[in-house]
Amino acid sequence: MKNSMVSLDKVYFLSLNQTCDVVNLSRSTIYRMMKVGSFPQTVQLTPNRVGFRTSDLKKWVGGVK
């Protein structure tokens, strides 16, 4: 997924790797921020798959200054 553009208007959920690309943070940083409540939590999509809501990510990006 590197170097590809993800349109947040056409997708409802992103994988962790896609989220890393969009917010330009590493996986470990995202996990650390989720643990302390400063990053949106994942949503269980199937028994073996989680994702991030794009609406939550848009709000988070808009609130980060």
C-alpha cells in the first residue's frame, strides 16, 4: 500500500497498514497511542479482522494541531 493514495471519502474502514500510511505514524506508535486513549480504537469487522473507521480518523486528524 506504500505510495498509494487512499480516498477517505470512498472507504469506510482502513487496515492498520493503510492507517499508518494515511496518518504517517508507525504501527508501534499507533498501538501506544491507542493504549493511552489518544488515537481512535479499532472496530472488529470479522472474527479475525479489525479496522479503523475513516470517520474516526478524519475527526482525529482534524483535532490534532
